Amino acid sequence: MPPTVAAGGCAWLCSVVLVLTLFFSFYLCLGFPFLGNNFFREMGDAFACHAISNPDQQSEMALLRQYSPNLPEQLLEMLTGAFKDLRLLTDSGKLTYPYSTRELVNVIKHLTAYPNDSVSAVLENVFAFDAYDPQLRALLFGVFRKYGIPLGVDASASQLKGGRGDRSLLAASRPLPPAQKVGDVVERNETKSTNKRIITSNL
């Protein structure tokens, strides 16, 4: 409520709202590519603004352990290291989306709830928006490959621990044999005449 103005006081004080000395607020300020107001332009003259950046890798690992104390330590190091590099790419202008601790927490929570799910598949949920940008996906794949996480390959958390993160444990590829005829399909058209269509299949 506006303060009460004594008789003879300035009329403009009726529209002034007093702020307590200990008043403070927290804002999630999203920049490009998100839409929104320029925080410092709108609020910088009214508040003493302090920006809080992303946590360092060790602090982020400590935070993630609170969500999942049973995940391998090496996997946490790999994920936090990769996301740290993604943020550096954002700061340098090579990435537009600021991948934050929020996305990483969601990945950890998913792996904790569904330990048999592929690490790569869970990460693909985070990067699904970038599926149609080949250059961006190549950049993301390179970052995670640097830390031993093969995006696009079915590698579970158990496969990535114990120093085996550089292998995807895929079966050897084998060429398919030539197609062979296995039978005929008889179809009838509107004139009741019989046609034959040869079906081939790989056995």
C-alpha cells in the first residue's frame, strides 16, 4: 500500500511504494533465443543486480549426487564435463541454446529411475530439438565423444563405467545374403482376373 501523506505533503508521494531494506528477489533470466524483456534495462536501475553463473564441475557433481548417489562416479564426470564444454560453446557463440544444470538433472533423474535405459537415448531426448540440424548434431556428437559418450549408439550406464566408455559393445556387422523367392501372392482386381506378384525376402 502507498504510504499516507501528511497534510501539505507532496502529492506524487502517494504513488511511491516503499521497499523494505532486506527485500530481495530471484529471477530466472532467459536470454536468446528465448523471448522476454531485457532484465537489466527494465530492472537494473531499481535493484543491485548480481548474476549467478552455472556451477563449476565439482559443485555440479555434488548436486547430482543428491539426486542419484548410486550412479557411477565416472559417468557423472563424463556428463558434467560434456555439459561444461557445451556452455563454453554457448559463451563463444557456436551454440545458441544454453544447456544448463536443469537438463543435466533431468538426465540423471531418468537414469536413476530407469537404470536399464541407454545413456545415449536419454541424451537424445535433450537434443531432440536439434535433430534436423546436421552441423549442430555433429558438433554435439563431437563434444560427447570427447568424454566417451557415443551419442546415437545404444550404450547403457553399466557399459560406460569401469573404463569402458570408449567402446559401444556393438555386434560385428555382417552383409545380408541375396534376396530369394519364397512364394507368390495372388491378388484379384475389380474384373476378377488373377494377377501374380513375386515376393522376395532375405533369409
